[in-house]
Amino acid sequence: MNDPLARVIQALTRPSSSSSDFDLNPDVQLPEGRKLRPAGVLVAFVQRNGEPHVILTKRASHLKHHPGQIAFPGGKQDEGDADVIAAALREAREEVGLDPAMVQVLGTLPSHETVTGFTMTPVLARVTGDFTPIPEPGEVDEVFYVPLSHIADLGRFSVQGRRWRGMRRHYFTVPYGPYYIWGATARVLRGLADRMAD
């Protein structure tokens, strides 16, 4: 029987370059010598109804940064983290109650630079046990799942734009039901979809 994540695993072997929140905005001038903080996010797949689904969160509406937005579990690398993979696993435990012992890391995608000054590494992983999410109420309003078939379909992505800091900023979106997935999260998913399509 084929591994349902075989296409994801194969995608990890394909070469590609890092991405950025500024990919679709070539007129933005990024400052030379800017300091980016390392962060890790967990792109974790869990089996639901016979198909892999990626775990996503809806951030709490009272947060200072990105309130109410859709995000992967994850965050900045702390001093106690060995690397960005450890940071992604720690944050996933804190934000959604995912025990690292239930996580099989498959690999990482190239880093992604965010508008908030992070170099974010997506860590692809498989959840190996029965996972019941426990959202951290201070950070996460909701945990939900999106089928791999949805995010692997390039036709589901579109480019939209809005005013940001006095300029029109363009970004990828990949809506799913009531969830408006956009920005860095959609860009990472688009990068994975591109690699799966090659």
C-alpha cells in the first residue's frame, strides 16, 4: 500500500529556494543587513477519514501580532531550543497540545522571510498517534484540519492584495470553508504544492 504522504516526502527531495512575504511585491526595498530572528513552524499531517490533513490554528483575536489569522503551530526559536525543529515541536505542544513523542519529522522546507522580521523554517511531520488538540486559550481560538488534496491543488490558490504601510501588498490565499488562509501560511502551502506538482 502506498504511503499517503509519499508525494509530500518526495517533494522534500526537490530543490527550491527560500521564499518571502515580499515575493509578490518586487517594489519593496528590504534594508541591507537586516536582522532576522529564527523561527520554526510545524506543518503536521494527521490521518482523518482516510486522508492526510494538515493541522492549522486560528490565532486568538486579542493577540498583538496577527490576531485572528490562520497559522501553523510554531514560533520563534528560544535559547533553550537546539534548533528550529525543536522550536516548532515545543510550540506545537504549547499551542495545540501535540506531544513531540507522537511526531515523526519528515524534513524541512526552505526558510521563509516574514514581514515581522523572522526567518521561518517549515518543519514537515507526520502525527503517529491519536491526536486530540488542546488549544492554548491565550494564543489559539481554534484548531482545524485542511485536507492535503485541497492544499496540493494549485487551482485553489489565488493572489490578492490590500493596502499595507501605504503600499499595495500582494499575497497568496488558499481559502478552505470558513477559513481565510493567506500570507505566510498560504505562501508556505503554495511552496509545498509547487514542489508536489513538479
